[in-house]
Amino acid sequence: MTEGWFKDDYLILFAEPEIAAASDRYAISEWLPGYEVVGLRSWDDFIVRNSSSQTYSVPTVAPERRHLLSFALP
């Protein structure tokens, strides 16, 4: 896990071996099938990745596909 400030966001990025456990812990497949949690953005948003390795941020409360915003990892 890596964490720290990037511009105005506090990021927590999971190491590759932690991603599956985090995705299970947050039950992301129930909300966003085909995505996995790769981190947290400012405690309010998940950073998720799809099977094409595109990353997005989405609110942690009711993470729905319609709320996905493109997010470029630093």
C-alpha cells in the first residue's frame, strides 16, 4: 500500500497483491461488475479499474456505473 498527498487529493493505492482482497472487502463486484478497487481518493471515493486497465473514481456510498469519472493515476 502506498499513501500520501497528490495535489489536493489524499490517495491510498493498494499494491497489486492487495487489490483482490480490497475488492472483496468492499464488495465492488456487486456494484460494478468487471471492476476492481485499486485505491481510495480522499476517503470519499474509490479508485477502480476495469479489465482494460482504465481507472475511474466513484463515490464509496452507492458506487454505481453512472457515477464513474475518469481518473488518471499519478
